Amino acid sequence: MVNLGSYSGKKSLSTVTLLFKLPYYTQWGQSLLISGSEAVLGSWNVKKGLVLSPFHQGNELIWCGRIAVPIAFTCEYSYYLVDDDRNVLRWEGGKKRNLILPEGILEGEVVEIHDLWQNASEALFLRSAFKNVIFGGDKNLEAGTYSGFLQTNWERKDSIVVQFVISCPYLEVGSSVCVTGSVLQLGQWKVQGALELIYAGGSTWIADCLMRKDDFPINSTYKYCRVSKVQGASLEVGPNRELAVDLASESPPNYIILSDGTFRETPWRGAGVAIPMFSVRSNDDLGVGEFLDLKLLVDLAVDSGFHLVQLLPVNDTSVHGMWWDSYPYSSLSVFALHPLYLRVQALSENIPEEIKQEISREKEKLNQKNVDYEATMAAKLSIAKKVFNLEKDKILDSSSFKKFFSENEEWLKPYAAFCFLRDFFETSDHTQWGRFSHISKEKLEKLVSKDSLHYDVISFQYYVQFHLHLQLSEAAAYARKKKVVLKGDLPIGVDRNSVDTWVYPNLFRMNTSTGAPPDYFDKNGQNWGFPTYNWEEMSKDNYAWWRARLSQMAKYFTAYRIDHILGFFRIWELPDHAVTGLVGKFRPSIALSQEELEREGIWDFNRLSRPYIRQGILQDKFGSFWTVIAANFLNEYQKLCYEFKEDCNTEKKIIAKLKYSPEKSLWLDKEDKIQKDLFDLLQNIVLIRDPDDSRKFYPRFNLEDTSSFKDLDEHSKNVLKRLYYDYYFCRQETLWRQNALKTLPVLLNSSDMLACGEDLGLIPSCVHPVMQELGLIGLRIQRMPSEPDLEFGIPSQYSYMTVCAPSCHDCSTLRAWWEEDEERRCRYYKTVVGCNDVPPSCCTPEVAYFIIQQHFQAPSMWAIFPLQDLLAMKEEYTTRPAVEETINDPTNPKHYWQYRVHVTLESLLGDEDLKTTIKDIVRSSGRSFPVTVGSDMQENENNIACSVKKQIKNEQEKISMVHLNDNA
């Protein structure tokens, strides 16, 4: 690449002029510039980029910039929207532009580059979910050899070469792209005379058109056309494209590059099904859904017209060795797969008969209504160890295992060592492991040494992970073959007693806990128990841990859901001694300083930040029992004023005292209520003092609901209400936007997967613009509308860049929600269904059909349905109580994740009525329908082959007639 840093503008250096043009409407105080890889464009320093100047061309505002460069010039570049101080307000999405000047260009010539602003959403169709799965990849297209007119001997002074460049991500086998338009060289709107483009790879099509200046119109119009073997010829949608060239200027162009963005067509929309891996049921599984069951789930998706299967996290969560580990978002390792999903029958082709019989007995015993997490884990690991003992040498010496090990040893070794130490010390709390509490490379290598007495225990973990990898890889390859996107889930946190916090303690704030403030899911907030991230430390190696995590996911998935995407803007941080999620603060956030509060007349900080406990409050809350509470839990520090004793001044201490105090017999029959009331007292504060800086404060969430606030004077109330609103809704927006723009692009660029963000809850105003900027697809659940003035979302008004669904794993199913609240059900029936009749008390198949169809017809890019909601459309699948279909209860931190679908995948595959019902909705909604593969596809092609020429001819005639009428 040419280094322009030393270019001094001397005449001896042969140069050409580049003239950039981009249509873009700006607001006052905004401008555009180009920053690129070469010095003349700032070497990616936006402050030193090429500033563009605006001019009006018809109804458009065009930004223009001119530079002189050497003839051999190449570079990468992007456009940026900046303010008057060149601070970046917005940048283009997608990949960097790549400019290579045409061969044969002569000194002094002008190359005019017509660009269009690249939105991030346009680049989504180059992600692996579309490029490699739904659209089948580039394997169907062979890149041609591009050679422009400048290599021929033509009269440059009398002609202009126009280069057409278009991106067309989706083309069937045997398809091509052409451009047709008003000038003779483009066929005068006839496809048979159109200019054919050459496929240049990466979805890009390109062609040069030679036009004499004498024949060049002041304005010419054109459109791109796709000629498909299956669908015939079809023009892109939208208005005609226009090419305007100023030949009367002092330096008219010799070469025009029309970088025309993406082929314009009706927005692609698809559908999918969501179900946790553990909830799946098949004839072959052992007590729980398994990775190889995904092949049946993919078949069901294809037969139903779906392009996507969505799962919950599938990483190992074996922290406690009990049913608490059913929580799929509390990762023991963000790299290791969960042994729960292992199919033990597939471990070997030579399983002895006695082990096969054991598998059959366990299958019969574990084939229950719900997942028995502990029994299933015990059975699978026991059987796997027996098979391992029979064939460990054969497997561990195989080339396929050695390849797997070499590619994964960086995480596999510490994972295996952790599992060994966890079982040896009978706890995952690595702070209790003595000299192994802190791990080093030397200690790790000794732990996993082949010479150690416990190497079989270590290598067993390798063996299980190897087979999990093989089985999930097999399922993922099957999904790709069937053109079905496998969508994974990226948890926001890791368990504090995990491999990751053991190996990388510097990346976590171990004295804190993550959660969420009060929202739709829980009015008291949520405490997930994960340590928060040390983003400052993570940034030092450009977030290598995150990049490795995404790269690992991409081995199996082509799309993923970012759990609690708000955590990449700010996280709700709680002290590690908290149990509930109410008394927290956002990190990062701009605190209220003591000086700021004092200027407003607020000065009694102890009164505001300590639990406000008065005798009257105790009597109201506990009645005559208040004296017992005061004697055991409180000290009277001044008359009628109380504070918690040292041994119960946190939520965790209160729980411990209630459980273990010698006086516990006094409250044995009412422990839960007393705990709740004591928590209320502890949370009865207005300001939270920063534990690291006593002169900083954070307003408690919903502070107006506290009696501490209600007993303040009016001046203090008014000041604190104003500062509360400012803290939660105004002052953090720029900080949170900047925070997200540091971290989220690293995630998105770490893999080629399609990313969707779970953006439910209390949404700061900066979130959706940033997601739009980065091309992140949001989530819309009808019962949790993002619009504050709506009780129910309106699917027909959802934006394209969304996933819509009637429910999700974190809330009740469609059936259960319908039955929960009669008054709400009536309001929904009237406002959404549009019926004034009394609604049915149960969610009938007709009601389910209406709601599901409503979501299919939404403009959202994806409509993804929990399998339970789809089954609600058929009465025979609604015999189970609706509440039993719930996957998670976010209000219960110890919820048992054990739901299993009560019907097997094999049975659903045989249910032609249900599949036909769903397929009919998919087709009528205009969503993309999976193209059948194999013999079905060959038969389909044979049926249409004889009519393709006729279709193309008819389309050509229609195109000609349309434009004859337009020009008349």
C-alpha cells in the first residue's frame, strides 16, 4: 500500500484526483468527513480526516471532498458524522470501504466516487446466519475475472467509464445480476440489452460501462435487476437510481465509480422456534434434551417453515452439585459445554451389553414430566466414566482428539483442573482451596500432568468435552445443511465460583454482585449473584476474554442473543452482602457529590443514608411483637430512634441470624414475614453512600416510596426528586453511550455471528440509538412494550430491526399469561383483539392462533416463538396446566429450571395438522420459507426449469411497458 505520509505534492510524482460524493442530510453544527488507512485521509485519526463540503443537487444535499493521490493509490476508508470540534456523532456500519484505482489510469485524470452511507443493518446479511446458512454461502457462485475498459485503447478525452458496483447477498444457483436504464448502453429498460455484472466475491457484483461524452445525458436513470433461475427476472424495488454528471466543470470525471450499496428488495423476514435444550424430549434422550436431539428439532423447524432454532445457554453450570445448577445463566465456564446434554449412547460404537441395559433402565426411570437435574447428571457421568475406562487410550491417542485438545487447551486445562479441585475439596468456592486458591501456569501444569496420580480424573473431563464438541458440531452442521440458523445465548455474567473468576480474578469485581433494578419482572429488583466486570482491566488487552468467548460460540452457532444488553451500557451493581436487588447503583454512573447536595441545602447525610427506623415504624410493621424485634435486631441510639446491630446490618446477616439465632423459636412460624419486614427497614434509606468514597451518593431506586423520604421537609423532597430524575434519566446518557461504544463493537467484530440484544426492562434513552448504529436487533414482547404509554405492544408497528415474540423464557407462556389476570385479559381482548365480548377464561387454540398470526405479520426481521406457544394452537397439547409450562420465574433466585415438553419431537414431526397450520401462517405473512434441499430441491428445479425462459421473457416485457409509460 502506498505511503502518502511523505507525499509533498511535487510535480514529478504522477497523481490523479479523487472526488468523493455522498448524499446525506445533516443537522445544524454537523458535517461529514472521511477517515482512512492512509495519511492523506488521517491514518484512521478522525481529527485529521478529509472534511467534506456540502452542496445541493436537486432535492438532495451532497457532501463532496477532493484529494490528489498517486496513481497506484489504494486504501480503506469510512465516512463519519462529526460536530464542529470533529467529535464523532455517528459512523458507518459494515466493513471498511476498500478503494483500488483502476489499472491504466493516466496522470491528471479525475476519478469520481459516488458513495451511499452504509447502515449497519445492511451488513447483517453478510453475517454467517445469512451468508453461510439461509442464503447458502458463496459456494454456489464462482467469482469472475474483472477487467475494466481502461485496459483497452479508447479515446479518453471523448469518453467516460462508469463502474457499477452493487451488493446482492441472496442469489440462487445459476442467478446473475444486471443493470438496466434509460441510456442505450443499459438496454433502454430492456433486460435483454442490459449490462451484465460480474460476481467479484463477497456478494459484490461489478461491471464497467463505456459512455461517450457527446451521448452522455445530463441525468440518466437506472436500476439493478436480478435474473433468477427459479423466479425469473426482477427489478429492485424503490425509485429509479439517478446518475448526474457535471461535464461543464473545469475538471470533468474520466471515471465514475457508482458504489450503490445493496440491491433493494422487499425486506427479508424470517421465523423461528425457541426452546431450552433441557426442555426438549425425544425417544432417544436420557432424562433431558441432548445436543443430538437438535437434528430432530431442525427437521421440525424446516417442516414448519422456520429458518431458526433458538436455545438458552449450553455452558457447564456444575457449581453446587445440586439442582441449583439448573440455572443456565450461572456459568461454571464460559467455554466448556454442559455434560447434561451428552448422549451417552453415542460415546462409542462398542458399548457392552450390560452398559446398554443400564442406559435403558435409567431412561425409563428418568423419563418423567420434568427434568430431574441431579439424578440425570449422576446417571450420565456414571455411564460416561464406564465407557471412558474401556476406551480412554484409544480416544486420547486419536488424531481427532489431539486436534481438539490443541485448539482448546487454553481453557480446557484450567476447566479440568477446576473440576478436579472442586470435587476434591467438595466446594467450588476456590477461596477455600488453600494454596490452589490462586492459580499459576506452573501450578496448573502440575495439576494436569500426565504423570499425576489423578490424571484419569483430569482426562475424563477432556473426554466428556471432546464428545460434547463432536455431538454439538454434528447438530450444527446438520442445521447449516438444512438452512436453519442455530441461535445461542451469551449470558451477561459468570458464577463467582467459576473457572473464569479463578483464572482471571483481575477481570472481575469480586466484592460486588450484578442484578437489575425494579422492572416488569420484579418490583423489588433482581440480584443474580454474579460479580460485575472490571471493564478497565478488560480493555488493556482489547477485551481478549470476550473475543475468545465469542470465537468459541461461533464454532457451533451462527446467531446469538446478548443477555441483558443493558449491562454493556451500565450494570446494576449491588454489594456482595445484598440478597435482593433493590438497593443498588448503576456502574458506571456520575454520582451525586456531597458538594452538589450541600449547594442544594441537603446536609444531614447520615439521616439520609442510614436506615430510617423509628419506634412508630416498628409498631406499625410488627405490632406488639416490635419489642422482640427491637431487642434482638436493633440498638436504640437515641430516644425512639433505632439502628441495626452489627451482627444483622446486612441482608445476608439478617438471613443468618433468623436461621441460627438461639432465639429463633420466637419467630419460627413467621420467619418469612419477619425477614421481609426487616429487609424493608434496612432498605428504608434515601441515599446510598459510595463504599469507596464517602463524599459520593446515589439516590435509592423509588426513593419516594420510603417513609424516610416521606418524613423529610418539602424543600429536601423537591431537591431529591429532581436529583433522582436527573440521575436515572438524564446525566448518565452520554457516559453510558460511550461505554457501550467501547465494548459492544468488540463483541460484534469478534465473530461472524448475527447478534440480537435482549433490551427489556428499564431502558435508557441512549440504548436504542446505539443498537441501531451498531446493527443490533432488539427484542419486542407484546406484554412488555417499550412505549411507556402502552399496556400492550402493537406488533404491526414494530420496527424492522427487531425480534418479536408473544412471550419468552423469563415470563409466563401465552396460555399462563392469559389465565393470570381476568381484568387484563378483558382489556387485551377489547384493545388488541378488537372484541367487546367476554373473553374465554382459557387461551383457546383460536386465541393462540390470533396472537401468533399477529406476530408473524409484524414488520420485525424475525418472529421467534417459544415452542409452548406454538403448541397452544392445538387443543390436544393444552391438557397440561399452563403454569407448568413456565421455564423461569425471575422473582425467585432459586427457581428450578426443569420444564420438559410433554410430547416428543418424533410425535411433533408426525403431526401434519400442526405443521400445516404453522406453514400456512408463515406463507400468508410473507416471511421467508426454507428452500427444501436434496431430492426435493432437484424435483422443484426440474418442475420450473421448462418455464424459466418464459418467466424471464414476460418480466422483460413488463419492465419495458412500465418504463415506456414512465417516460411517456
